[in-house]
Amino acid sequence: MSGDQQQDAVRRHRPGRLSTWTTRRWLHVGAGLSLMLLAVLGVAGSWILARTESISTDLADVRSPALTSAIRLETAVLNQETGTRGYELTGRPEFLAPYRQGLQEERKHRSELARLLSGDDVRMSDLRSVQQAVGTWQERYAGPVTAVAPGTAADPAAERTTRGKKLFDAARSTMREQQDLLRADRDTAREDLREVIRLRNWVFTAIALVIVVLTACVFEGMRRGINRPLERLGRDARTIAAGDFGHPITPTGPADLRRLSAEIDSMRRRLVQELAFSEEARLRLDAQAANLQRSNAELEQFAYVASHDLQEPLRKVSSFTQLLQRRYGGQLDSRADQYIDFAVDGANRMQVLINDLLDFSRVGRVHHSYERVELDGVLDRTLSALSIAIEEADATITCDPLPGLVADPTQMGMLWQNLIANAVKFRRPDVAPRVHVTAAREGALWRFTVTDNGIGIAPEYADKVFVIFQRLHTKDTYSGSGIGLAMCKKIVEFHGGTIHVDTEYRDGARISFTLPPEQPESTVPADSGQQDTAPAAAPAVSPVAPDAVPASASAAPDVQGAARRTVTVSAKPEVSP
């Protein structure tokens, strides 16, 4: 391609000056042109109106009144001639009245004509000719006749009469010529007025058409330059909002609207990139979540099966070590007895730990039968199951009225049993435990609190106590496996609630948790049909369920009041476990 061809191609692709105009500039230019055109039309209309008014005023105030005055001037002169001839023939003085009146009217109409024709030199010359002709007639004929004494008759055939008639005819002819000229002027003014009126009608019709065309052009320009690009932009935006993020936005219209379209399209492209990245991240997260869920399920299954499988060998170890202790206790040296005691104690603690782990793994797997549960009854059965520990600690349990919920009854029993047992166990030395349970509606949930006067929980351990196998004390100080509160958290969260330690309470420990009144959708396990696949040879030791409490264990006194229930068990001699 030659250099000239390249320049032509660049010139063709170079945007024109009009393409760089913004909407504001188009509006300014359009408004300026419209105002200029309207100003020109206004000037033309004003001129034609002024012209019409000028001709109308000249016709109505000058031409027609001048013709009328000229006619009346002729009438006045004719009255003078009639009176003069009558007086000349008869000599009677009454004929002088029309003459004198004609003189007054003549002067009046001549003055009126002079006023009306003051700006017209030609017509003023005509008026002077009429005045000169009439004056000549009056001087040479009318004046001498009227100067004769009354009662004297003149000879009508005299030379004066003939001369007077000629002078009057000349004056009348001059007045007729003036009238013809004034009549022609009036007709010309009328024709001019009709022409101007026609021109005015055409001009105002043209103005109206121009305004209509201008209005149509303005609306069409706004439709093509603003409305249509905005509608197209809105259509593209709605298409993108409907989910078609690959739909491009074509810039149209003025420069600013094209720039806006380009910015929106750039935002669309960024959104497409972000959505692609988000979709890729979501797929990775879904894969990781699926792997994590599968791993958790495998870990739970492993813990569940392992706890089952460890029951039988652990039971054998515990049985034979206890048998060894009973049969050979005292027959060996003290170190052998100590070793045997260590083995028996370790086997027992291992069995308790495995049972607790088995209970923890069963939450959400085995017990998920939702039904209407009255928590008052669940708490009563829990207190009955813990009656021995309550009696030994001389504990007092008080409780506000509790609501009914849709929940798993077994898990509710495990929840209350762990919370009440912890409140009774972690007591201060030489201080009888006091435990109080409350329930209050908080929005769409029920909030429960279990408050005791025990050793309490330091704020820095408020989250650690809910981690499985996390202990704040040695096993020699307080027994247990460190799984109780972890199980409580799992049960509460499985039912769609939350649990935490109230760090503001300083006179002991206060555990607060929430539960929904109805079954939450998200807590329904996906493997609800999964059965316990543990070997039959290793039966699991299930937690204390509400329906597994012996009848004799429910002998703890239960005193019900209007607002709370108090369980107070008197102290008994300490019983060794």
C-alpha cells in the first residue's frame, strides 16, 4: 500500500468532528440554532405586523378621512355658490346664510385636509391648487356679489355672472381631481393592506410550519441521539442482568453516551472475568468441601468403628487385670501391686474415654429422630439420672419453666446431663453447688442458661473448653475425659443453635445456648437412613438416655413452684465409686 493510500485509510477511519460532540454540546448547538431561527421568524412576524398596522392606520386615519374631508370641502364650496347665485338673483339676505356657513365649513375641512396631508407634499400641492382656485372664485365673483347691499338685484346675464360660472367650474374641476387622487390613494392603500394581510398570513403560516418542523426535528434528534442509544443501552444492560454476561454492549449516540456504553461494557468484561474466577473458585471449594465432607465422614466412621472394635480387647484387658488384682493382690511385692493398680486404672480410663468418643461420634449419626420434646420432662429425667452425684455434693438445682421444642429427645438428655453434671462437678471446696436453669424467648430462638457458683471459667479459656479432649485441670483434680462441652456444642449446633460461655459472669460459670423451636432444615442429616454398622460382638455403651433411667433412680425430690422448680438433695455419707 502506498503512502497516499495509507493516508486515505487513516482519514477514513479517523472520527469526524461531529462524532466527538457530547450530548450537552448537541443540545447547546440545537438550542442555539432553534433560538436563532425563532428570532428571525419573530423579527419577520414583528415586521409584517408593524407593516400591517402602519397601512391600516394610514388607511383608516389618513386616506379615508382625507377623501371624506375633500368631499365635504366640495360640498361647502357648492353651498357657497348656491347662496351666492340666489343672493345675486333675488338680493334677499337669507341667501347669504348658506354662503357664510359654507365659508366656515370650507375653512374647517381645508384645515382638516392640511392636517391629514401634512406629510404628503404632492397632496399638499393639490390642496393648495384647490385653495387657490376656490380663492380666485371667491375673490372675483362671490366676494363682489355678496358685497352688494341687500334688496338690489343684479343682472344674471351680466359679464360677472358668466365669469363667476367659469371660475366656479374651474375650482370644482380642481376639487374633483383632488378627490380622484385621494380616492386612488385610498384604493392603493386598501390594495396594499390586502397584500400585506396575505403576506402576513403566509408568514405566520410559514412560522407555524417552521415551528412544527423544528419541534419534530428536535424530538427526532433527541430520539435518535439520546432515547434510542439509551434504550439500546438499557436493553443490553437488561440482557446482561438476565444472565447473558457474554452479550456485548455496542456504543452508539453522542460521545458521552458512547463513553458510558464503553465503560459499562468494560465493567461487564471485568464481571465476566470475576465470575469466571468465582466459578472456578466455587468449583474448587465444592471439590474441597466434598473431599472434606468425605474425610469427616470417614473419620467419624473410623472413630465409630474403632471405638466399637476397641471395646472387646479393652474389656478383656480390664477383666484380666482386675482378676489378676483380686487373685494375686497382696501375694506379690508392693511394686507388683502398684503395677497392677496402674494397669487397672489405665484400662478403666481407656474404657471411659472410648465410650465418650463413641457417644460423640453418634451425635447426628444415630440419634436424629425429631419429635415434640418437653424440656421440663427431659430435665427431670436428667436430674433423676444424676441424683447420686447431686446428693453427694449436696447440690441445689433450680429451674424456670422450660418450653417444648421439636428436637431429638436422646440428644436433649445428653445435653442437659453434661451441663448439669459439669455444674455439680466443678464446684468450689466446702461450698454446696447452686445451679439455676433459665429459658427466655429471644427473637425466633429460645435462649437457655445454666448458671452455677463453682470455680468458673477464665475468659481466655472460653473457646478452648468446647474443643474435644481439652482439659483445664488434671485428672487427679477433676475426673473426666474433656469431651462433655464438646459434645454439648455439637448437639446445639446440630439443632441449629449456638453455645458460649458468658465471660461477664464472675460468681461461677454460666453456659448460654440457643435452640430453635422448630426443626431447622439444615440439620437433617443426609445419611439419615444410615444404620449403626458396628460389629455385634462389640456392643456400644450408649449414653444415659431418658428412657433408660431406672425407676428407682427417679426418687430425687422435685418441688414445683409458680416460677421455678427447686431440687434440693440433703447430704448423705460419701459413697466410694
